[in-house]
Amino acid sequence: MWLIFAVLAGVFSTAENLLQRFHLRKQKDVWTFAFFYSLTGTMISLPLMLSSPTIPHDPHIWLLAALVGLLIVGNNLLIFKASGLIEMSIINSLLKLRLVWVFLLGILFLSNPFSWPKFIGTLLAIAAGLIILHNFKRPRTSAGFSLVLTASLFNAGIVVLSKYLLGSFNVVSLTFFVSFLPATIFIFLVMPHAISRIKNLFKTDWKIVFLACAFGTFTNLTLNAALNLHDVASVLVINEAFLVLVLVGEHAYLKEREQVWVKVASVLLAVTGAILIDISH
């Protein structure tokens, strides 16, 4: 079952990425998009959570859940901002570095054993990023690179901590209480002119925004379900493989065809590196 959920997460993530890029390359209000993203997830996951709630009583768990919520806010804002600047295939190639952080943190803090396949996979993931960095040097892309590289750190922390929190929450409760509700509250409280910006986005492009956010919700639900049943590295590597579909959709539907072969090479290196990191787990 974990494999089915991981594959579904990859499919939903592909649709989410393409719709997200379609919207954010035109509309640059990432704060409002991030709010809608979290609000949509909260509304969709609420009835699922109410049908099977798991409410931990340890206050430390709730503090950790709040920390993950803050990391999610930061991660989403960084990725959404980058989505308006660079193509999703580039973003997802660079995000493969989250596997590198998981690998290194595992060795440093969890006493995970060193292995050559993981080391080579790490080098390939880094090479994928270097290819992108070397061949796309426009000012806008440089800003986008910095945003994604920072987001990869946030993303690694979110996935690892979510796996830990699944010991106290079930899948739907984790998705509601950790993945979406805190981010919705945090963003609304700190976003300037929140109500007017929300109304404006809803009027201008609500259909695409809702579809992108709904796919994002189902990505989170199925990814959490897979994490609940299997280890982090194996789940992530299945999700990473769908980067190939993102590249195809980007080429066919978004008409973003600059340096296609560079993107293809980066995608293949990143996916191969992810597989090598996983096979020795």
C-alpha cells in the first residue's frame, strides 16, 4: 500500500507543480497563494480528520507540530516565490538536495552507516544542481536558485519531523493539525492587508488556484499515508521519479523549452541519485 500512496503522491504533485507554475509566473502574490494553499488543505482534510481524529495529549508534541507548521510556511513561501521565477523542472531538480540533507543528518545525528551507493547518489544529486546552476545564469534564475536551495533544507526537516509525528498522529490528523491548519493561521496573521488581497486573488484566478491547491492537499495526504507505512527515503524516491513527468508537462503544456537537454540531463542525474540513495537503505 505504501507504494500505491507514494505513486499517487507523485501524480498529484505533478499536477500541482504545473498548475502552480502556470499561475505564479503571472501572479506574484505568493503570500496570498500560500494562504489559499493552506486554507484549501485545511478545509479538505477537516472532514477526514473528524471521521477518525487522533488528538495527542503531550504538549511537547504540539510544540513540535507548531514548529513543523512554521517550517511549512517558510518552505511554501520559498517554493511559491521561486515558481514565479524559474521552471518547475529546475526547482524539482534542485529540491533533490533534500535527500542529501536527510542522508547527511542521518550520519551525523542518527548514526546511520555510511554506504557507497548513498554517497554516489548524493554526488549525482549535487551534480544535477550544478548543471542547472552552470547553464541558467539569468538574474531572475539566480534569485530562484537561492530560494529553492534554502527550501530544500526546510523540506528535509518537514519530512523527517512529519515521519516522527506520525507516531502520535494518524495520517488525516497529521495532515489537518500539522500540514495545513498552523500554516493557515500563521500566514493570515502576518500577511499585510490580508482580507483585500484574498478577495482580489479569488476574483482574478480562483479556478486555477483552487485546482492547484486541491492537488497539493491530496499530495500531502497521500505522501503522509506513504510515510506512515514505510521509510522516508523509499517514499521520497518514488515521488522524485515523477520529475520526468513534470519536465514533459512543462515542455508540452507550458511551452517552456529553454535548454531542454540540459534539463533532461539534470532530471536524469537527480532521479538516478535518488534511486542510489534509496537502494542501500
